[in-house]
Amino acid sequence: MTARHIAGAAGPPDGAYDADVVILSLDRAAETAAAIGSALAQTGVSRHVFIVDQGSRPETLARLAALVAGRQDATLLALDRNHGVAGGRNRGSALGHGRVIFGLDNDAEFADATVLARAVAALDGDPTLAAIGCRILLHSCDADDLSSWGYPASLLPRAGESFDTVTFVGAGHAIRRAAWDGYDEVLFFCWEEFEFCLRAIERGWRIRYRGDIAVRHKVCPERRIAWSGTRWFHFVRNRLYIERKWGAGWLSLGPRFAFYLVKGMRNGLLSQTLGAWKAAVRLSAGSLAMRRSPAARDYLRLHDAAHRGPWISYLWRECRDGFRFAQPLASRSRSSNGTIAGQSIR
């Protein structure tokens, strides 16, 4: 890894501590500064904050450097290039050795000063959990950020509760370091949390959503990859690649791709959709497919499929409600596990 130390401590403390907070930065200086400030304000827990920059302008780096200058509980580093969400978080997580890794988007903030301590306590209190997903609230109010609801739509009325699940939303989440084996960097961004969770579940871990542990999300469009850019391409490519990685045949993926194809056509993204298919074929060519154990299949069925209903019902709802994205493509926000318009597309 090529990383340049910019400001703050050279690294984490030598001894044991509770958590590493990892924040990726790519401009959005005001939002990133607020995210850093909320992390540094966390109480009741020992932690080190890593800000991993992936290509910000010099003036943004200077502003962030001023926030952590002279601090021993924070480190700002600049990577050689943009490694994506998956690669950036891998590199940031590898910098520390806290027993919990908390990922916070740079347009999000901890809802209060106790969130990190409660997230650490949640993992400490249940040794079977690999990760917890936080409730994602709109920054301006206590309403749920529907663009960041990455779970079955039928569970939305339970947003303030807790339940086992098969993924988490990247805007705010905590991972047990003992369960952490990295994101698949081929994905770059979109669905990387889901793919990590599939591997954790296969190894016998559980994933849990905690509606009582929250972050506030500003849903900033600046410097995001627009749906009309390459976001739809990554969304489709990565989802197909993950299914192939876990042993699905191309024939069985036909209905899924047909849905993506129609939705892409209706939104003027046919070339991206076809390109995503070709790219998924290339990515999965020659790779050894992973097989799910009966225990993992049961977990996925109980905590995901049972809440969604059969594929035919899902597709009917999409067709009934229309295939177009609910908001103008260029202004849409994304949670990095692939949420669109308040519901996750399988």
C-alpha cells in the first residue's frame, strides 16, 4: 500500500484499545470535517480515528489536516489513488488493531457521543456477531433515510428495533476484527458489504441490525458516481458477479438479468447494463465457485428470503410500480450495498 502520512499520530497506540473508526475522504470538505469531529467526540470508549484520503484537492487535505494536527488519537493519510469503497476501507482497517472496526461514511455523523461505545458493547455482548448495521437517519431530522434502507422492505416498520440480517449499510456499521477478512476489492463499490457478510455467514457468524444505534446521514450528491455515470454498471456487474462467485449458473441468473435489462432500458442505461453483464462474465471466468453450507442456506432463507417473498411477487411489484428510478438519476444517493429509492434490489 502506498500511503502518505499527512497529519496526526503516525499510527494507533501500541497497547490494546476498543475501536478503530475508518472514514474515507474524497473532497466534500465540510461534510468530512463534521464526520471526523463526531468521531473524535465519542466518549466511554478507547478509539483511534483513521481518515483515509483517496484523491482530495490540496485545499481539502489542508482543512482535514488542521483538524487532526497534533492529536494522538487520529491519523490522516493519503493513498496513491482512489481504491474505491472496498479498497479504501480495507486499507484503513488494516492500519489499526482495535478489536472493533467502525466504518463511517464521510457524509454521516454519529447520532450522539455514545454511539461508538454502544456499538462496541453490542459486539462484546454477543460473541456470535460478526457485524452490526446501524440505523441510518436523515441528518436534518429523526426520520429514516429511505435511500439507505438496505433490508427487505417488509422490515421497514421495524427500523427502530433489532433483527438478524444478511448485510449492513456502509454509512454506519461496526465489524468485529476477529471476523474481518476484508472486502473483495474487485467490486470497487456497491454490494461489498453484502459479499463480506455472505462469507462471514458461511463461517458461522451472524449479522445484526441495531435500530437503537444510529448515525445521521446527509445524503450528499457531490462527488458521488451518478446513476447516469457508472453506478448502475457497478450495481449490475457486482450483483451478478457475487451470484456467480457463490455458484449460481448463468441460466438461473436469466430472470435477474432480464429485470436489470428492462430497468436499464427504461432509464436510458442499456449500454451500461449489457456492459455489466460482459464484465461480470470476465470477472467470474475461471474463478472457483464457493458453495454454501446447509447452515448458511438456512440462515439466508430465515433472515432474508422469508421477508421478501418469491421472486415472481417481487418482480410484479416492480413492474406494477414502474421501472424508472424514483428520483432524477444525477441527484440520487446510494448506500454502498446497493439501495435504490428506499428498497434494496436483489
